[in-house]
Amino acid sequence: MATLELKNLHAEVVEADEKILNGVDLEVQSGEIHALMGPNGSGKSTTAKVIAGHPAYEVTEGEVILHLDDEDVPEDKQSWNLLDLEPNERAALGVFLGFQYPAEIEGVTMVNFLRQALNAKLEEREELFEDEEAEAEEEEDAGYETSPMEGPADEGEVDVAEFQQILSEKMDLLDMDEKFAHRYLNAGFSGGEKKQNEVLQAAILEPSVAVLDEIDSGLDIDRLQDVSNGINALRDEQGTGVLQITHYQRILDYVEPDHVHVMLDGEIAMSGGAELAEKLEDKGYDWVREEVYEAA
Ligand code: ADP
Ligand code: MG
Ligand code: MG
């Protein structure tokens, strides 16, 4: 079980000194689906990027904590202050932050890219979980300071054959065509295919919490259903927690959220269950604004 916790998060744009997030509180547990909704410009993508550690934003107040309370995680490694960590370290701990689509890489297939991503995660994770004291003793005993290479450097932890097995399982889980993974990265994936690749990457990296920013934008109904089925599979089969950022209610017909939050002006203005999304569909975000201002 894992929990991603945003506590009173304030952030501004580094270059412009412009405040964007004004005290965001949010808690996403593994296995839960949270929809983060709100009008354009309310701070949804900034929230995702701050969780990711995007350098354009400075956190001026508050915390982002990841709690990992699985049995196999040592007690002193169960609580992480993500704001102290690099983006790749956050990812290695199990926070999936969307697909960095490497469109510029020539001659790399999806399958190779995904295997590299998985190996990079596993290696980084191993380093983060390393017991420093035991490690130092081992090195002393062995009489050298750095570990010797184990196996060929370019092999990583998961070799080609093992990865093929993992990929088959995940493609099966997501009901995807395996031909997909053997295409080249720059070979003109459609918008919808890129979104499916994002879900595939999440399936392979098995994050505790996945932050998906507008994964529904620009999808036709068939592709929306495929992507939604994939997100449901991540939750149901892998126990992934999902922070589903969306402007529109539509995808929530297929991926039913446990919690819905409405962001206004860089804060969570209102939270509720799935019914809140339907209310928004009827009444719009202005209704939230009126409710909040009336109450204030
Ligand atoms: P949303 O995803 O809810 O549409 P964003 O988080 O993208 O909103 O943006 C929130 C506000 O912050 C907008 O007014 C946007 O123009 C501003 N903003 C976000 N990122 C930057 C940036 N890097 N530089 C300047 N302004 C930014
Ligand atoms: Mg607050
Ligand atoms: Mg956005």
C-alpha cells in the first residue's frame, strides 16, 4: 500500500514569480481513482508537474510525501519527502508522471525504450533502498570502494527475453496488439496511440500512483474506451492509485472515480464522490465558484 500526500502545497513559476498553487491538499492511495477537475488555468497541470519535480516551478510552502507501507519496505524507507528528490528518484519510488514522449530518438523501438525505462527504474530504486551501512561494510570486506560490474553494462536487470515475457503479459492485460510495441518511436504514432502508450508504460513500470494529465484529450470514443479499460486494469490488477486530471466529465463514465476534486485558482475548492462529476456536467464550474464564494 502506498499513499501520495500533498499538504498545503504552494508553488510559483520560477521565471515569473507568479503564484499558481495556493495550498493544495490531496491524498491518493494505491487502488483509488481520484479525478482532479477544474477550468482551464486553475493549476491542474502545475500540480502534476510539481509532483514530478519540474524545474519551472518552485515550491514555496507545503509538502509532497510518499508513504510506502508494504511489508518488504524497511521501516526507515517508508516515508519519503519527494520535494527533496530528483524526478527520476520520484519515479523509481513508484510515482508515475506521464509519458515523456521521446519523439526525437531515431531507430529505437517502443519495446527497447520500455525495457530501458524499466531497467532505469529498477536500478534507481535499488540505490534508494540500499542499506548504506551494510553496503559500506561489504565494500570494506571486499577491499574495494565501488562494486564491480555484474554482467554486461548494457544488459540491465531485465534482459531482452525476460522483458518480452513482461511485455506480453502487460499487452494482454491492456488488450493491446503486440505489433504496437515493435514500432519505432518516431514512426508517427497517432494522438490516441500515444495515450495508449502512456498506459502501457504505466503497466510496465507498475507505479503505486500514476498521475495522468488529460489522457482523454482528443480521443475518439473507441480509443477513449481502450484507454479507460487500460486505466481500470492498472487499478484492478496492479493496485495502482490514479490521479486522473481532466477538464471533461466524459472519461469518468468509463473510469469511475472514488473521489472527485475541483480545483479553482490553485486550490481544491470542492471534493466529493463520482456524483460530483455529474453535477459539474450539468452546472459547470461557475456553480462551484458560486457555492464556494457564498459559503465564504
Ligand atoms: P490547468 O492545467 O488547470 O489548465 P495550469 O496548471 O497549466 O492550468 O496553469 C495554471 C496557471 O499558471 C495558468 O494561468 C498558466 O498560464 C500559469 N502557468 C503555468 N505554468 C506556467 C509557466 N511555466 N510560466 C508562466 N505561467 C504559467
Ligand atoms: Mg489548503
Ligand atoms: Mg492542464
